[in-house]
Amino acid sequence: MSLDIMEKVAQEPGLKAWAETMAGKLDAKMRFAVKKANEVSYIPYSTENGQWKENRIGWWTNGFWPATMRQMLLQNGKSLYRDEAVRAESMLDDALRDFKNLSHDVGFMWLIQSGVRYALEKNQDSFDRTLFAAQTLAGRYNPCGFIRAWNGEGREGWAIIECMMNLPVLYWATEVTGDPRFSLIAMHHADTTMKAFVRPDGSCNHIVIFDACTGEFLSNPGGQGYESGSSWSRGQAWALYGFTLSYLHTGKNEYLDTARRVADYFISQCPDGLPRCDFRQPEEPVVLDNAAGNIAASGLLELSRTVPESDADPYFDAAIRILKAQEAGCADWSEDTPAIFTRCTSAYHELQGRHIQMQYADFFFVEAIGKLLGERMLAWYPNRV
């Protein structure tokens, strides 16, 4: 048997009340956020001086805003969320037209919002957008066993841990077309990631550079973490959630075992529920990353209902601890700013990117609260409820 999250929440009145309170706060905040989004001509990502900050249309996070709107619509059915999701989805067509500059992040950009819209409404344009994204990602596959991450000369052999969260668009493509090539590519990349990224203790590399012609492991730069060999917490969260999703799509037990190993490591490094940007960074200054926390928490909730029920409590309890700690210490529910979480960090060594607001941290909190309240349509798995 697997854990029924809604049933477990119902058995804990204090937790149910907290989740319902969060849902009310989210609705108030997101209505304000939509109002501010309609004052600008771009898709929200970060904030500056209480406003959404300008952002180019091809930026990798741009799918999270309409995806947040989709999650809010699922939670309360208010039409303003659907209207904003559709508006932002249409804006993203400019990124599709500039497909040469797209990277491996197309799952983030289209599956979790266009894929969800197609599942709910059978909108043909949304289907076409999502399938185009899947074909774009498949086109980045290197037959040595990995998906190329970024563009640019000299990066032909670069792969990064975030790609684990983009693989679901490939699994989706196989499900809707019947063509196994998409899921085979996804599994080849996941297999390579297990071997080259995930260490025996459950910590992960952010970047691995392969020889693009032979697949030989060349190096593992520190990337957005502290240094090579360290443990960038958002990368751990991507891996935790990403391997859980690959298991859900394939049933391959090695993926579930890997997800659990990464989750156990993450939990051990985050006893207070406030993950540092890198689990191996210096003690001072204290640099947190709310995005890592919310990604991990939503992933842990999914993992808790994926493992046998007898094994679920440590993952469920850790998710709740992280969500409550981050909300209590780092959330801004006022109308001083349109985003919620205030201590996100884009990269450890990017000083201007420390303790900022990043909209996708809010998305994963919205997603997690939806799970606590019984939402079963997973954005990364829109074909199934």
C-alpha cells in the first residue's frame, strides 16, 4: 500500500488547518501577483523594488508562472488564474519561434503548463507546444548516453542535474504518441545520471562534463554550488524529485532507490528545515535557498506516496518540517512584493543572487500545498490522475 496524503492530513487536525490557512494566503497573494503581472509585458521570474523584474522570453523559468496559475486553478477554480495561464502560455510562443536558443529546460517551460492544459481541456495548440518541446529535448540527446544541457561552443559535452526534472516531457511524449524513442532517451540519460552524478552518500554533482564523442567523464565543476565536489542543495532537490518522477513513469526500481538515497542525504543535511545553498558551504555567511527547500518538500511528498506506506513517514514528516520552517521564516505575504519566498539563491558565488525572490520557489510551495489538500494531478505527470 502507498500513503494517502489527504487521509494522513485529515488525521492531523493541526496540519489540515495549517494547509487550509496556506491555501487562503496563497489565493490572496496570487491574486495580487496576477494584478502586478498584468502591469508588465513579460513573464514574472524575480522581483525588484516591489515589482516583477523584466525577463527575456526564452528564460528557462518562464513555464513556472503559467504552471503556478494552473495549480491555483486546480485548487480553487477561479477564472482569473486560467486567464493568466492562457495569456502567459501564448506569450511563450515567442520562445518556440526562437527555438535555436532553447536549452534542455523545455520540460520546465511547457510540460507543466501546456501539458496540463492539454490534459484538462484537450487544447490542440497546447498539445503541439508540448510535443514540440519534447522533440526539441530529444534532439539534444548525445548517443553516448546524455542530454546536452546548455548551448555555446565548448559545451557540447555538458550535462546538468536539472535535466532529471525535464525528462517527464519525454515520457509524456511516448505516452501520447506511442513512440518509445522519447522514453528510451529519458531512461538513457537517467541511467547516466545515476552513475556520473549521484555519489554513494546521496550527494550529487551539479555539472558533469563528458567527452562529447566518447562519453568519457572529464570533470565535475562546482556550477551553482560552492565548489567541485560540494553539494548544491537545489541540485539535490532536482535529483530527489527527478528520480522519483522517472520511477513513476517507468517503474524502474533503481530510480526509486536513487531517489531515496538522495532524499535521505537531503534530510540529514537539513534538520531545521532551512536548506543552505550548498550543504558543504562555509558556516559563514549563512546563505539559504528557499527554492531548494520547496522543490525538495514537494518531491518528498511525492516520494512518501510512492514508497511502501511503512517507509513513508520520514519523507512526509521532513516535507512538512521544511514547508513550515520556510513559510515561518522566509515568506512575505504582504503586498510589498508580488512573490512570496525571500531567501532564494541563484548561485552561491553570485552575490547579487543571494536571498532574492525567484517565482519558481513559489510554484513548488503551491504544488506542495495542493498535494496536502488532495490534488492528484501532478504537473509532471499530467496524463494520469
